[in-house]
Amino acid sequence: MNKQVTYIAALLIVLITVNLLSNSFYKRFDLTHDKRYTLSEASIAIIQEVDAPIIIDVFLSGEDFPSEFRRLQTETRQLLDEFSAKNSNIVFQFINPLEDDATRERNIEQLNQRGLQPMRLSVQENGKSTEEVIFPWALASYNDATVIIPLIKNKIGASQQELVTNSVQHLEYAFADGFSKLTKPKRRKIAILKGNNQWEDPYIFDFVKTLGAYYFIAPFTLDSVAIAPHKTLEALKNFDLIISAKPTHPFSEEEKLVLDQFTMNGGKSLWLIDAVSMEKDSLYRTGSSLAFPRDLNLTDFFFKYGVRINPVLLSTPYSAPITLALGEGSASQFQHLKWPYSPLVSSENKHPIVNNLNLVKFDFANQIDTLKNTVNKTILLQSAALSKIEGTPKDISLDIVTQDLDASLFNKGPQTLAVLLEGQFTSVYKNKIKPFNLSNVADISSATKMIVIADGDIIKNDVIRQKPQELGFDKWTGKTYGNKEFLLNAVNYLLDDNGLINIRSKEISVAFLNHEKITAQKTTWQFVNMLLPLVLLGIFGFIFNYLRKKRFS
């Protein structure tokens, strides 16, 4: 008896001790093969120093979701559980703004005013099609600041299952990016180059506004190079990155030396270059226009760094349509017509800049050759395999929309449109006479990065009634292309922004049920699920009775 009491008492002491220790020490195990519930080091680094509550309101809530979006809802909740487990200051709740019919319309209006647009879904269940409205957004608040976090990662032409898969892969990046905006002060500085007739502010407004949430932005004019080149170079060195958005006037040798030495001192740069002069506005006004090479005096500049932008036009059947008014007078109608000079580009590359990226739209893009040197080159975006290279000068006419495209002519294969350069660059002016005397000239750069894109229109947003539109949004088709996301990823990568960009390369596989099979085989599986347990139970009972009789007879 005493032994039993001692044994029970010891067991109770062990259980109590284990329980107390488990409250202080715990370990979460991620048994998924893709480690979807293991936060990246970059995400952990962002939240580990958060010392005040981040309140997250998730509007992805409701009972009538399609099964695919219930999966997104579940994945969002589990991801936020992981964030909360790492830092208890991450507090979240799920809200259904459409739950109460009395406040439904008011809630929709308030969310729309904050930029949270509803999403309409087509629900196919039991052979019936219905439409549901959801708000795939979250609001995160920290101290006196609030950011919007999108939960849907759009991709043109994707099915609902593909949309959810893309969104699940994007979730950690979306929340980590939102937390970073709330908690991390701006540190990097970006110069938007002026003085060579680059895009005016209204046409790059949306992208510059987006960058302003992460970095300090300022215009920088190179005109002062002619008067005070040394002072201009020293001022430029205060920036971490320069962006030149579609220059159309040539660069002087003095300006090129300043830009070269900025690179030699470790400065990063993003170049959006049109090597051919061709504008859609001219086509709309006259119906045809001459495309001819544009000399920016940058050929030797990029050649030394390892790339060459050729003054040719790329055309492909895989392109965005052009919208024209056809007909006479009041009978005219807008129609979307085939237009081979607006390539739509996706990437199979798993590089963080382009991984899981929506289609990127180009206009009158050129082609890039990569050259052998010591700089590492990564091709970010290429055209479709069915591509054609057209030399310039060339007359471009809107009449092409009435002609059938001959696929056999598009035989040049994929053409490079955007390339990343990384490593140590050699100065353009090494062993050359300098356009002005400069002390401490560097011939070899420290480790740095540069991205060259053979299209200056990729950054342009439409301006309607003097109001800039969202970059990538096509007002005629209602589609939003991935231009802004691509350029933002490019800037994040160039500036090594907290490792955030590396979260995008995380691959998550999401399994879905096949709704067609469910509909076709529903009765069969219902019958199997009802009958099979009874059959198994009958077999077990027969064997049990048989063995029992055999043993005791």
C-alpha cells in the first residue's frame, strides 16, 4: 500500500513539474514538407523588437466562402498564430464586415473609402453557380500608424485555385512588409534623376508614392554638372540609389563621369531606357509614326558594365491589346485589338525579384545583349519564345491591327528585356582622358548592383483628368499588370531591404479538392462511406464469432 501511495505521489509531482516547465519552455514543430509555418529569419527580425501591440483586423471572415478561400482564411490565421507565438505583441482578430445586414452597406462604403475594394467570387457548388462578396484585406495598426495589407496576390488569367495558391505563398511577405512599414524607420535615400528629359512627375507619381512608404525620395538634377561637377558628385554620393526613368536627351561626358564614379563608390542604380524613339500618343494622333534610334550617348557606358541595349523593336503575339474606336460618329465603339508591340512578360525564374510575379507589360521594348566581363548577370525578364526583332528606322502604323499575324515570322526565341548586374564594376573612364579633373578617381568599384530595363514606359502610370492612376492598371480592359510589383521588388533587392525580398522565394504547395470529380462521383463516395463501415463491421463480427466458437466449443 505504501509503495502504491509513493508511486502515485511521485507521478503527480512529475506531472506538475512537467506542466510548470511547459508553461515556461515550449517548442513548436513544423511537420509540413514545405515548412510553410516556419517564419523566415527576415520576418522574425522585423517583429522581435516590437515592444507595443500591433493590432491586426483581418476582414477575410465569413461562412459562405468557396472552399479555396476558406483555405486562405485558415492559412492566414495559422500564419498570424506563428507571428503571435514569436511576439505576444502581435494581436489579431477576424472580422466579417458583411455579417450584419443592418450595417452591411455602411461597412462596405467605409472600407471602400479606405481603399479596401471588395472581391466578387463565382462559387460552384452542387452544380449551381452563385456570387459571393469578400474583403481580402487586413489593417495593421501600431502606435498612431495604420497600413493596409493585401491578402490576395492577383495574377491575370489565374483560376480561383491558382489565385489562392499565389496568395498563400505571398502571405508571409505581405504581413512582414506591413510590419516593416510600421516599425522600421526610413534609412535609405533614392534620387530620381532629372535634367535629361526623363518622365515628368505625374507619369511616375504612383511608383514614387509607393517607394515613399519605404525610403526617402528626392529629385536630383544633373544640370549643375556643367558648372560644379565635383559638388554634384559629392551631393549624389549622399544617395543609396538612383533611378533614371526614360531619359530622352543625351548624357554629356561630364554627367557620365559623375554617374560612373557614383557606381564606383558603391551606389546602386535602376535604368529604364528606350533606345528607340516611339510613342503611342503619336500613333493615336496620326495613325502612323516613324520609329528611329535614340542616341543617349550611353552605349559605351553600359557596354563597359556588360550589357548592350540594341535600337530595335520587339514584337510578339503574346502582348496586351490596343484599344481603338472603330466606326463612324455615334456608331463608333471601342474594341480591344491585337497589338504586337506591347509584350506581356512572365518569368519562370525563381529569383526573388520575379518569383510569383504577375504579367509585366512593356511598350515598344528593345532587346538587351549581355557581354562577357567579371560582372555577374541575371536575366530577370524575357519575352515569349514567339518573338520577332524589327530594325529601325521603321514606320509603325495602326493598320497592323487589321492584319493577321504570321506566327512563322516570330522565330527569334526569347529576348532579354531586363537584366540584373552584380559585383565589382570597371570604370567607363579607366585608362581614358577624363572630361574634367577629379581627385580620388576609382577604376574598380566596391561590390554593388545595377538593373537595366530596355523600356522606359514600364514605369509610366496613366494620367486621367490630371489625376495619376495606379501603375499597371489598364483603364480599357480593367486588368492590373505586375509593373509596380516588379519595380518595387527591384528597388528592394538593390537596397538589400531587411531581407524582405528573400521571403518572396519561399515555395508553398497548396492541395485542393477536384470539384469536377466531387460532382461526378459524389453519389458513389456517399454510398461507399455508408456501406463500407457496415461491411467491415459484419466481417469483424463473423470472424470474432467464428474464432470464439472454435476456441470454446
